[in-house]
Amino acid sequence: MKTIKVLTVCLGNICRSPAAQGILAFTASQYKGLKLEVDSAGTAVFHVGNSPDPRSIRALAEQGIDISMQQARQVKEEDFQQFDWIVAMDAANLANLKAIQPAQSQAKLVMFGAYQTGVSLGEVADPYYGQEDGFIRMREHLTVISEHFIDHLMSHD
Ligand code: 4NP
């Protein structure tokens, strides 16, 4: 079985993309016939080396998903060669990734929510400056998006 490598990307790599990594890997593990390897990164440098935001860790722990061991890193050029998919959490992340995408990039670079039917942009709202409830909404949104993304992989990849 082919392993599909996916990199989830947000701005700081402490709120949304670590949660997306955990939820996508967990969701994929429930599907037979699909092997995903998932990592995450941020477009910005300011949280490099940090653990995920405690609010993201708590929101996912409620669902039995442990992301506490993750460490933030910045997107690097090799990512565009090493991953089959690079999925951005919002339009700004996508624009920043397109700006640094090397010409010979192999990765499919898209908005993570692009495969969620009925949602125009599929952007995952940044919960960083909000309260705990925003992290629960983020978790629920990422869960739906992960299922739609996996459906797409199962039917197209
Ligand atoms: P993330 O959220 O991109 O989902 O990790 C943010 C984390 C930190 C900051 C902004 C967004 N910040 O400005 O420090």
C-alpha cells in the first residue's frame, strides 16, 4: 500500500496545523486501505521549537488524540519535494506557501478545506486570540475537513 505524505500548514504551527496533523492521522488510521504519514509546519518562525498551544492540546485530548509531543517548525524548501500534499489552513497561509513554492515542487498545494462540500473557501479560523470554545470549533471543523479530504484521497489518489 502506497504511503501518502501530507503536511498541514498554518501560521504559527501551534494551534491549527498541529491539531490538523493529529486529527487527520487519527481519522486516516480508521480507514483500511489508506496509509497516511502526516506532519505539520508554520509559515512563520516565531514559535519554532514550541509545543502546541495548551488549548489545542486540551481540545484534542478530549477526543483521545495526543498532540503534546509535537514541536513547531517552519516550512522549508525540501517540504515541497518530500510531501505529496501540502494543505494550508487559510488563504493567507496558502498565499505565503505559493510565494515560496519552488518551480520544481512535486507537492499538491491546496487549502485543506477545499474538499469540504458546501463551504466556499474552507478556511480554518485562527483561534489563537480567542477563547477555549474557538478551539472546540476548530477541532470540529478539522474533523469534518479531514473526512472530506480522506474521501477525496480514497476516490482520486
Ligand atoms: P496558528 O495560530 O497559526 O493556528 O498556529 C497562531 C499562533 C500564533 C500566532 C498567530 C496565530 N501569533 O501571532 O503568535
